[in-house]
Amino acid sequence: MSEIKRRDFLKILGLSGAGTGLVGCTQEPAKKLIPYLVQPEEIIPGIPSWYASVCGECPAGCGVHVKVREGRPIKVEGNPEHPVNAGRLCSRGQAALQGLYDPDRITGPLRRVEGSEEFQAISWQDAEALLVERIQALRQSGRSDRLYLFSDSSVSSLDRLFDLWLGAIGSANRIIYDSFDVEPLREANRLTFGLAEIPRYQIDEADLVLSFGAGFLETWITPVQYTRLFASSQRYQAGRKGRFIHIGPRVSLTGTNSDEWVSARPGAAMLLALAMTRVLVAEGRAGARGAAIRPLVEPYTPERVAEATGVDAETIVRLAQEFAAAPSCLALPPGVELADRNAAAAHVAVNLLNYAAGNIGRTVRFGPNVLRRRPASLDRLAVVAEAMRSGAVQIALIHGIDPVHTLPPALGFADALENVGLLVSFASHMDETAARADLILPDHTPLERWSDHQPETAVHGLMQPTVNPVFDTKATGDVLLSVAGQIGGDLAAGLTWPTYLDYLRDSWGAVHRDFAPFQSFDEFWREALARGGVWREAAAQPVTLNPAVSGVAFDDSTLDGGAAEPLTLLTYASPNLYDGRGANKAWLQELPDPVTKVVWNSWLEIHPDLADQLGVRNGDLVTVSSPAGRLDAPVYVYRGIRPDTVAIPIGQGHVHYGRSASGRGVNPLTLLSAATDRASGGRAWLSTRVSLAATGASVRLVEAQGSADDHGREVAEAITLAAAAEADRHAIEALAQNPDALVEASEDADPKSPYRWGMAVDLSSCVGCSACVTACYAENNIPVVGEARCAEGREMAWLRIERYYEQAHGDTGHGPEHGNPSHEGNGSAGSLHVVHLPVMCQHCGNAPCEPVCPVYATYHNPEGLNIQVYNRCVGTRYCSNNCPYKARRFEWFDFEFPFPLNLQLNPDVTVRQKGVMEKCTFCVQRIMKARSDANALGRDVADGEVVPACAQTCPADAIVFGNLRDPDSRVSQLSRSGRAYHVLGELNTRPAVTYLKEVVRGTEEA
């Protein structure tokens, strides 16, 4: 090995550091590599910079702050000022870094080798020249209309540039596509109120939320915002708590947070909503509004509807009466997975229920509408597919979508692409559509590019690059402008911007005139960049009942299949993988599904009764057959689904898309036809019946949790509303007698220290979304181990969300039924209640792990933290054996972070090696930073200055961290609550983590 001199090494190190320089705010990209002998002005070694931007992982458009160290983004967090997410973020947003640093990213422009499935690298100059040549040939032949551009439904400047560019080319063929469109909702609002808009549902203002299956805590419209609003509604305060009723054939993640599950047949939402509305009208609870809608709902008596929906008439009447009696209420329409061929009519029925209850303008608010471009219907896409098959599409440009993976094969779209003259993909990852392309012009990822996003009326998010491009990628806007310039003539004359950034700034001139007309544009631009955009509250828009609603046909929806297919199939969006775009991110693959706790795979959910009929159990493979196709999938036996229904998550089944996604699970769209909602043209996901047949084979279905029952050990606690109020009364009396009292754990630190750090977790707020788990991975350099190692129990997560099935009880928190998801039960009220329990190191004051360590690698520090010293640990694992919470993780292997994943590592946290024990540290690096800053100012750390990664991202604000020695801190106040308890408290470990029992409102407390 050749020697290298120290001076040469430092030069190389300086060059490589500057090579990942920052692009942010108004800084231009570095033109030269400058060693750190000349310090970059915007980079201070060891000091992070934060850049405001917009999350690009789903259409919701959450605002983010990106933490950058030495030119490398290392953490994404929510922007506290942004109105959509208010500083919180979901797991998919936290995993955005894995999209930026994906080792399987497309590193530069590629051209397909003729007659082969292989690609060869070409220069950007040659790639653009090829596109220019093809476009010029089309224009010269007068066939510009044979160029098509496919893109997503986001409202942005790039969206407007697409239209402008196509118009200049001479083509009107802009095809907008959305995997999970909400067109039935939009059309229903047009029919009911004359407004084809997506309103804001003010869940936080509702005392009773009744959902007909919308997965608003998972993927529906804007899940982080709705999770925050829902937690506000359901949080127990001063003896009061909202109530949530979930109506549907399956208990989703959203359904697990309900106080009551009403098991209804698939497609029953329309009839149930109409019957409930009829009860309100018949009993005079709708007031003057009842006269206008009486003719619509009169035929739908509870008795008639009961037989068709599987919900008895008494329950329908009770639900309607509870809904009307609530001080404030809200009905949410069916989610995407329950959209059938008459989905718009079902949404109209829910609109009528809200109208009858007086919710329009209150908890259903038009004005601050969600903005999406209207996507093409499946019928329109079928016409486009036919045009491609006939050779009428010469050039197809595809940006930001993967229709090959997310459209049902029955549509024939994927095969039709083979007949396109030139298929161009702008994908930055080799997804299923890009793999079929002739030319790939990879776009920057959202963390590398300039862009904007308007998710709501009067909300304009601004996206800025936080790092120079990691690979040889190029912004799609720049490609289109460059191509226009090379073609010249009238095309170049209409698109005169040198770069997409110039176009973006120019398009923000209208925003500037709207928001700050008396401010200079440059000042407005700088402030918008620093803030992450501009926004204000949109004025409420009054609505009245549309007379056209009287013509809505509330017909039964039909399903494909006959007597040979007796089961209804639900295909639902994965909370982790969305429509499959998250499947290439290992953090999300290893994140347990919130309901089943399965990782790295697909599964088929079936009821225990059906499993007994088939003679199958968890992991057994069954063949699922529909009129459109068939597939084999492993069974997951789940009591939270009706016996006449089966369900498969969407997101897996990739053939391409990188090492984390390829070859995993199945794509259930194989089983679906190209069915649409009759009124809106939106996709009908609920359209198919299936049959099952056991294959006799089985696979290892890896679940990240063992028992779903805590066996009466007071691990996951639920309590009734009355019992919670009584417990709080006793706690207030005790505090009044001794107002200076602190929680017991506050004593477990050095008497001279002003701090004893602790945490409080409110189980009434925690929804089980697992955003905290992914945030912990990102903050603490936790490695991903893969499916095989997970099966061996080698997962490394420092924080896990345990899911228990519990019955609320007045005293102990335990009822007669402890849960196993495969126990019998038909889903009647109260038969299935779930408690989500975040578990991390409890930082015990009397920690069982400490006395057994022979090398003093784990010890109690002066501030009460249970510290793990990595370079002392010799790997005896005695501490893990002695930990009753099983919160410690052992590094059995040296896990690699292949380039460029290593660039994501947090330099403030040690990367552990084989033979070392590790665990949650309460993000001690953040504690040290806050303490250092406070010491510099000559004061103690104030409450709220230390926020661990898990608490920072939690959309429900369920996790609170702080100083237990400060009696006024939030964590101290919560720890003295009447609902407070310690997991396995009888062991006298004196945990610093206090849990607050989940409060459940039963039907008797409605």
C-alpha cells in the first residue's frame, strides 16, 4: 500500500468536504472545489444549519426544516410555523433522507441499449439532443399532438410550466395522475353544495367523530394534519374527552384508535349514512334543514338498511341519536379503499348527514380547501393506453409517478407503453415505469431541488435545495427549458427563462403581489425562503344545498365476481409505503406495520372463522383469485376484519426499484379490474370479489411483536372516562395537600444536579403511527438489519410501538378480555380495543441493568440518565438479560452504510460496532447541546428546550420530555396525573418514563 503524507491527506479531506457543499437560500451552487483552508461562509464545522423546505413524500405538502452538517442533510423535521403540519412529520417524511442517499439511485442520464433491457450512461448534452431531435421531427411533421406528458396532481410552479411548455410545443395532451385520487369526494361536494372542492374537516372541534372508513391517520388527504387535529379532539382534559366511532369492515390503524367499532359490510357507508340522516329528520333533529332532504332519505329506514349493511336497526338509531346529541360532531366519508362504483353517492350521503346535523360551515369548512389538480379518470387512461397501442403516441414524458406499478394490469397501460416511440422518464430511482423507458433523465430529489407546492388555499410552500446534487441529476424544469432553447423559434421565444429557478422566482411574483405588495420582491423572497413559504388563513366560504342533489341515484354498487368468489377484497394504502413509493427506503420496510406488526413483506388479512374453514394459520400461503387475476400471499389472522372480507396492503410487489423493494411481497392490483366510480370517474378500489385456496406451503411472516396480550401485567392500561375523572380528582386533592411534591423518579439523580430527565407518554394521544420510531433511526444512526435478521430477533430499533388488545375497566385498566388479534369476535361495540404503547429505555432510577455490568459500561449519571458507554462495553449482554423492558439492542454484526447512505449519519452520535450494547439515550446529544447553551448564558435549561427526536416529530404530541425536578414542567405535571402509571412498576425499577392510561368512552358514556 502506497504511503500518503499528512498534508496531502488533509487536502483531500478538505476537497471532499467542500464537494458536498450546501445550496440553500440565495446561495449559488459552488463553481469550484475549495479546500477548507478557505472556510465556506455558510458552513461552520460542528454547527448545524437549518433550511426550510417542503416534504415531497406525498401530496399533503407538509413544511419541513432540514438539518445540515458540513454540507450534508442529516435530519428532516417538521416546520413549526407551517399550517399543514405545525412542526410534526410522519414516518415517510422522516425517511426522505433515504431517498436522497439511496445507494440504488439513478446516478445520471441513461439510454436503453437497442433490443435490450440494459441501459448505458450518456451525457446530459447527448440525452437532451436526442429529445430535441425527436420533438423537432414531430413538429416538422405536424404531429405535435402525439407528444404526451404524464405527471402528478400537485399544484405548483412546475405544474404550470408543464402546461406552458406543452402549449408551446403544440400539444394538449397533459395527463394528470394520482394513485389515490379523491374525485368521488370532490364530485359529491359539487352535487351536494355546488362546489367541486375538498374541504377542511375540523376534527379538533368535534366532540364526536364518526368515520365511515376514512384512513385519516394513515394516508387520507393530509394525515399529519388530521392526526394532530384528532389528538386534540381525543385528548383527555379536565374530565372530558372526545369520542370516535369507526364504521367499516376492517379495523385499520385509524380504526384501532376508536372508542367503538361498528362492523359493517363493505360498501355499506351510503345506506348507513342515509338511514342515520333519516332518523335525524324523522325525529326533528335536523330542524328546518330536514324539509329539503326528507324526500331523499325517506325510503332508507333503519329496518330496511339493517339487512343490507349487517348493522342492526337499534345500532343505527343509537348512532344517529348520539351524533345529533353531541355538542359538536363530524362525519367523515369512506376512504380510498372503500371507494366503489357508486362512491360519489356514498360521499353525498355522508354530506347529507353532516348537513342535517348542522356541521357545514362548522366542522366541515369550505374556503381553506385542499388543492389538487383533477386527475385523469381510468376511462381516460384507457383511451390513452389504446392510443399508445395503436402507435399514436410518439413521445411520452413521465414525471413524478409510477403508473406501471400503481395501475391495475387489467387496464393494459404497462403493455401499451411498449408501442410508444420514445418513452422518457424523469425518475430519480429505477421504478417499474422507468425500467421500461427508452431515455431516463433523472430529476433531483426534493431535498436537492428548487420548487414550490400549494397544498391548500392561501398556503404556498417554498422548496429549496439543501445540498448540491449527490449524483449527476438535473431538475426537470431545467431540462424542459434547455430543450426549448435548443429547439429555438417560437418555442424558445415563449420560454425565455435561463433556468427553472428564474422561472420559479418569476412565478412567485403573483404571490408577492398578493401577500406583500408594498415589500420589495428580493426581501419578500428571502423571508419566504427562511420561513418555508407564505400562508394565511383562508376565509370561510358559505355554501347552500344544491338542488341538483335531488337527482343523485343511491344505487347499490356491484362487485366483479360471482358465486365462485364469495369474499370481498379490500386493497388499502400502506401507512408506511403509501402507494409503493416508500418501498425503496429500508427504514420504512423495517418499520412494523402499525396493525399487524409485519415487516418486509405483504400479507392477506382474514378473520379467524375463515382461517378455521381453510385450515390455515399465520404465514400459510393461500392463492387469491379474482376475475382479473391471481396471486399467492401469506395469511395474517386478524379479528379486526369481517369474516366475509379479506384485505391486502398496497406498496409491495416491485420487480425493480432497488435492493430494499425488489422481489418483496405482492402487488394486489393484479386482482383488480379497471373499475371506476360512475359519477366522478375516480378509481373504484372496492370492486372485486375473490376466492381463497390453501396451497399447503408457508413462509416465515416476520412480526416484530410477540403476544398482543399483556396477560394482566399492567403493561398497557385503558380506563373508562368516569374512572379517569375520579382518579384525577384524587390526584388534585393529593397535590393540594402537598403542592411542592415531586414524582418519585425525581429523586434518582445527584442531589446537587438541577436535572432529573424524564418522559411522559399519553396513551390517549398516541395513535400508533410510528413516526417516532423512524425519527429515532434518523437521529441515532440505527442500522437496518433486513428481513432474515428481523426473523432472528436482531432488529435494532431503540424505540418500538407495542400493540395490545385491551378492554377498558374502571379500576385496574383490565377487563375480562385481553386481546389476541386472532381471538373470536364479530366486531360488535367494544369487542376490539387497541392500546398503542411506545416502549424505550425507561432510564430507571433503580436500574436492573447497572449492577450486573462487569465493566461499568452502563451506569447512572448525575442527571438520572442510564448511560451506556460504548467503548467500555465488552458484550457480555448481562444488562440485556436483566432488563425487564427488553429495551436494549446488541450489535451482533458490523452493519454497513453503503455510499451514499453513510453521508446521512449524525456526527453527534457514535456509530456502533459489533459486540456493543446500545439503547435509547433520551437523545443525550440534544440534552448536552441545550445544557451547553444554557450554561453559556448562566442559567438552567428551561422547560421545552430539550426535545428528543421522538417527541419532536410526534403528530399527536403524545410524548413529552423534560426535567422532573422542575415542578412546573409539563413532564412533572403529567407524571402527577391520576392516570399516571409505570410499566411493571411492581418491580421497583423506578422508571423515568411515566405512562398515562388511555381513556376510552364506551356507549354508556356517549
